[in-house]
Amino acid sequence: MSQDQRPLRVAVIGAGPAGIYAADLLSRSEAVAEGQVRVSIDIFDRYPAPFGLIRYGVAPDHPRIKGIVNSLHKIMENPDIRFFGNVEYGADLSLAQLREHYDAVIFATGAFYDASLHIPGIELDGSYGAADFVAWYDGHPDVPRQWPLRAKEIAVLGNGNVALDVARVLSKHAEDLLTTEIPENVYAGLKASPVTDVHVFGRRGPAQMKFTPLELRELAKSRDVDIVLHEEDLQYDDASRAAIESNNQIKALIKTIDKWKAEQAERTEHASRRLHLHFLQSPAEIVGDADGKVAAIRMERNELDGAGGIRPTGEILEYPVQAVYRAIGYFGSELPEIGFDRTRGVITNVEGRVVDETETPVPGLYATGWIKRGPVGLIGSTKSDALETITHLLEDRAFTAAHPEPEAVPALLDRGGVEFTTWEGWHALDAHEKALGAAAQDAAGNPRQRVKVVEREQMVDISRSGASADARD
């Protein structure tokens, strides 16, 4: 096959939104539409199922966000795109092998790990990263099946949507999650939880919170959970008031807070669980008991500085809690043979082109998504981010693969003993999970939409069988 006859072969490492959107934009690019180049794209993921953060990083009671899967699913039906699951870069496929079979490689591995927090007591038993907890309740195949839900009082550190997700799941009654796809082990763990109070702490004021209005309002939908506000936390300075007036999102957030404050003042009956929202407090120390378990958290009071920032006051407040979850951001993982910025947790790159230590682009290597820019931005940012990377890839395009034949890749994986899954296999797993849901019931006695399979080996077996097993088997 001559160079002008064969397609440009591209590997994408990561089957989350960033990787799938990159594949979609490449396949629909102007260069492809005008016939300047044909493309053939293979997406690899270390997990047997696709969709990355949407499957393993979004709270199960967020059907609107989960609906993004529908658009990703449509993209993956493109015949120019193939999926290879249960394939780990650096273990099952080396960089040299990828270069041998592809003209370009796009890394879209995301950021799944918790950012560090350096305060005394962070290592105590009962101090957790939010990302680990999210992975547990989302049925991630590589985390333990059990989670230690022993605390009655819990602190969640962070003022973003992940903090709210974690707080909502911790405070919600397990029966109310049966309408979602949570695995059976997660339901059992949450049902046994003795929780009564969940405290969410943000270091800035209410006008600086990073929640989205929809996410914040979602808290009020939890049955038998009171939202508790504390008057001393609700401070506004001139900069805060200016932000509220000029930003519709902030205005909507404060409107919700004001509504809850009024409802709290009129409340005569109280729920069995409480979700406290605290502002202007920074974590200073996690206090342990004689057995090395979390017993309390000490927070330092902040005050607004009049210019949109905060400053510490030196006042220390102590809250009795038996568990602390830090939701202060995600951090990317270093990849074999690829430059990595350990400060930012990203692949070293310039506008999506992977660069070496002299900031010289490495031919044929690219990055997109959170592993490119850091864990900031939502789906819209991911799409624009992918467009920048794809634009550079097409500008640079060169046919370099020694073995560009598509059939060479599954043969390579077979020779290496890799039990890879495919897009057809995802259809089988998808059908199996839906069958499990149809055979189960929610709290109202209705069939569930889906029950997620958790064990990696089971996911692989179902996917590779090519047919859905009966949910009752």
C-alpha cells in the first residue's frame, strides 16, 4: 500500500471524553472532509469498558452528566474508530510498538488521583482522598470492594463539584440511590453507614465558591437530609458584591444559599441527617485518637480581604469528626518514556505537542484533556482542547509507521497474551448490566436501569464472550 493510498494511523491512549472527542474531531476534520487525508484511529484504554471519567468519576445520581455517554457512544460507532480495552500503555503496549504501528499517538489518560494536602494528621486512619472514594462508589475495577464507612460525623474539604458529589453520596440514604447504576457492594456499604452529619469546608467566601448552580441545587433533593448554613460563614465584602452583580452563575449560587438560609430559619421539623456548608475556613490539622484514628479536624478561620481574596485570622475551630475526605483537586500520572511536569501533574507539552526537556516537539506524540492542561474545565473545555491538539497533529502529519496495517494490532496483542476487549464486547457488557438492572428493583419496586459489573475479570469475560449473559445466571 503506497503512502497516498493508506490512511494516517493514529493511536489514542485513553477512552474517556478527551480521547473520544479527539478521535471524533480528527475523523471529521476539514482535511479528512476535503479528501486530503484518510484516517484510521484506534483508542486504547486500561479498563475493559470505555468512557473513562464518565463511568468511573461521576456520581451515579447524575443522569444528566451520564447522558454524555450517549454522544460518546455515537462517536464510537464510527467505522474509522476501533476500541481496544483492557490494554495498558507501558505494560501491554510499549512506546516503540506504538510507533511501529501508528503515525501519531495522542495521550488522553486524564487525572484520576488526588492532589496532595500537607497538613499534620493527613496520614491518620480515616483520612481519605475523594478520588479513591469516587472510584469505589462508581465501581472502579481496581479498587477494593469494601469501604470503611464507620463515621457518624464527616468532613469534606473542598469547594468544587467533586466535594459536593462526595458529600451528597455520603449523606444520602442508600435506598434513594437504587434508581441509579450503583453496584450491589456500594449499596450495601452505604446502607450500613451510621452517618448523621457531613461538613463541607471551603476556604473562600460564598461568593467565591466553585460549585455549579445545578450541582449546588442538587443537594436539596436528598430525602431526609437538612442543609445547614452557619451565619458566621456568610460574609460578603465589596469585591464579593461586585462579583454577584456581574456574574450570573455566582448570582444563582447566592440566590440558592439565601433561599436555604430562609428555609432554615423557618424549619420546625428536622431530618435524621444534616449536610453543613461552611465557608472561610482552611484545614490546619487532623487530630487523631490514641489508636491513630481520626477524631477531629481543626480549621483556621479566614476573612475576606476586600479585593476578592482571603487572609487567615489565626482563630482555630475544632469539629469532632471520624473521617476526612479531601476533594481539593486531581493530579495526573506519569507515563513511561513520556516527559512529565511533576509540579502540574501533566505531560510536558506545548499546545498539545509533547515536548522534550528542551521544549522541542517530539515527532508524532501529542496530548489532550486533563493530562495536557491539568484537571480544570468541563466538557466544553475538553472539546476545544482536543481541537487544538488535532489541528497541530494534522499540520505535522507524516506517514512513519513501519506496520500500519490495522489487522497487525490485534495480532500483536494476541501474541503478547493480552485479553483485550472491543467495541462489540462493550455492547455485550452494556446489555449484561442492563439485564442485571431489569432483574433487580429500586426502593419503589421498579426495575433498575442498570447494575454495574465491578470485577475486571468478569467484565473481560462478558465482553470477550460477545453475548450478554442472563442476569439470573
